[in-house]
Amino acid sequence: MAETSNGRFESIGRKMDEHFGVCSDKLEDDVKRVITYLNEKVVPEVRENSSKALRIAADQLARLADHIERTRRA
């Protein structure tokens, strides 16, 4: 009886290994695709938009500095 149980457990274990092995391969491929997408699409857009935001902030700060200087003179 113990030998039969061990055989069933080994069989189930092999089936699970096969199933999870295939899943891990698919998961690895999906992760690679996500990383590629982030590197090619998201990162460049964030860099572009963040530089635009910095330029806008710099312009607003320059305007604020001009305003402060004008109010001091008045």
C-alpha cells in the first residue's frame, strides 16, 4: 500500500513539475515582454515629459523671481 501511494505522489509530482515548468517559461517570456515595453515606450516618454515639466517649472520660477523683484522696487 505504501509503495502504491509513493507511486501516485511521484506521478502527481512529475505532472506538477511539467505544468509549472511550462508556466514558468511563459511567465519568463511575459516578464521579458513587459521589460522591453517599459524600456522602449514608457521610459522615453517619462524622460520627455519630465524634461518638459522641468522647463515649465523653470519658466514659472523665473516669472516669480521677476514678480518679486518688481514688487520690491515699488
